[in-house]
Amino acid sequence: MIIAIASGKGGTGKTTVAVNLALAWGAPVWLLDCDVEEPNAHLFLRADSAQQEIITVPVPQVDMARCDACGECSRFCVYHAIVAPGTKPLVFRELCHSCGGCARVCPRGAITEVARRIGVIETSEVEGVTLVGGHLDVGVAMSPPLIRAVKARIPHDGVALLDAPPGTSCPVITAIRGADAVVLVTEPTPFGLHDLTLAVQMVGALGLPMGVVVNRVGIGDNRVHAFCAAHHIPVLQEIPDDRRIAEAYSQGIPIVEALPEYRALFRQLAESVTALCAARRFVTQGDGHEHRGGGETELRPLNPATGASTTEGANANVRV
Ligand code: SF4
Ligand code: SF4
């Protein structure tokens, strides 16, 4: 079971929910910190030691002695990561998406691939939680390759919680794609509603079941709840606006450790999320039979909130 915890904007409490959900799960669980540009789950789950792996991606290297400046590689690369303006090519490694295409089209066999370091993955064990965190190197612009490397550590069975980057851009989609369900964390404020709306559209476009956790309940208004009700998105849990939570956060102490009375709240959330994943059933478009799992492109999901078949596409229940 793979559960992604995401939010339309930063600062909503996404990592707080991910860390405390992991600690309250009640069984061994994996927590994968996919917010590789700013990982912070390790600040709350402090391990004595961590195993480190350096992550690299392949980028082209040109043998100038073989190159005849034909420009085929430059014409092939849509990312302008290898440019040959009538001369032998220049390689801009930061722009390279590691597709390997330039090496294939080079008629002179002048291009080989070399490894470029993009970051590290740290793995540690803390209180029944296996924490896998990606740390992108300073100056590396593209985080999806490192996020994919973190996700490659997801175990074949068991429970994996993914702490996704904030927002709705490529890194988030890389993180949440393939999850069994997405938990969207938001605040009951106009900003929270605005960014939740974008996040709901994104998750709906991927055809994934979703639910909402409303953090800091007590501030703002009830428009987030009204939005969720109008779009049949379950509110999985509410976390009150409690000053003691902010104090524990500022000291890097998980809520369930600083304030054990909140453990039941996160246990309830674990049960709600498990139920949401169980509701992920598919019907094939062709034969009408029910199936579990399978490719996103050939299957359409049932409405996660109602269990009804979505006959107008995967995001029919979240049109906003
Ligand atoms: S590997 Fe792909 S993205 Fe990178 S320079 Fe070559 S063609 Fe461009
Ligand atoms: S395709 Fe090969 S030979 Fe042609 S410019 Fe690029 S590296 Fe040189």
C-alpha cells in the first residue's frame, strides 16, 4: 500500500502529518521523503546513523577527436542540452534529461555517457519507521530523477508513506504517480482553499483516490469543508490549531511524542487512509469486469468517495 501525502502549497503541515502518521501506524512502515529539495522528515525522526548512497544520472560526453560537427545531436535534443551551432557541440549538463538519444543518433560514435552526481539518499531506522530521504545537491535544477530513485526503494509489500514536495508541478507528479491514494493537507484559509483546489485538479487528472486532512482547524472559515463536501472528497481528519503543536514542531519533536493524546487522532487517520486505499477498485473500459491494480492508461477508477463508477473519465468527481 502506497500513500502519498501532498499539499498545494508549503507550510500546511504536510511533513507533520507524514511523520506522525508513520509513528502512529502501529506496524513497521516506510516513510519516503520525496521533498528532495527541502527534506525535513529526518529532523523529526533522528537516527543515530544513516546509510548513504550517492545518486547519479548519465549525461553525454563528446570525444572531440571523433566528432565532425555534423550537428545531429544538437538537432535531436529538444532540451537544448547539447548545442552545435555549426561547430563541435557544447554540453549543458544541467539541462540534460538523460534520455540517451544524442549518443544513439551520433553517426560517428563520438558520444559516451558519464555519471553526474545529483544528490544522496539516506536510509535509517527510527522506532519502527524506515526513513528513506532524498537530498538534492545544491545547484541541481531537476529533482524528478532523485525522486524516482527514492521511490525505487519502496518495498514490494508493506506500507509506504510518500512525503511529496509541495505544489502541483513536475516533482509532485513524479512523487505521487503510482500511489494507491493521496492525502492532501490544507488549512481552512482562503490561501489553503486556493491551493487545495489546484491540488485536487492535479490528483484528479491522475485518477487517484484522495482525501483531505484539514490542519489548524479553528482559524479561518469553513470554505475548505464546503469545497470538499461539494466535490465528494472525504475529510479524513482534522487537526486543531493547538499552540503546543507549534511549540513541539519548533523543537523538532513529533506531535505523538510531545502530546501523546494526539496519537489516537493519527491512528484514526491511518484507518481512514487504509479504507481509502481499499476503495481503489478499477473497471476496465472494455470488458466491464472489476480488477485490482493495473495500468492507469487502460483503466478508469471508481469514485473514491462514493464507490460509483466514473463514466466520464478518471477525474469526473473532482471537476472544479
Ligand atoms: S541525453 Fe538526451 S537530454 Fe541529454 S543531451 Fe542527450 S539528447 Fe539531450
Ligand atoms: S552527432 Fe556526433 S559527430 Fe555530430 S556533432 Fe554531435 S557529437 Fe559530433
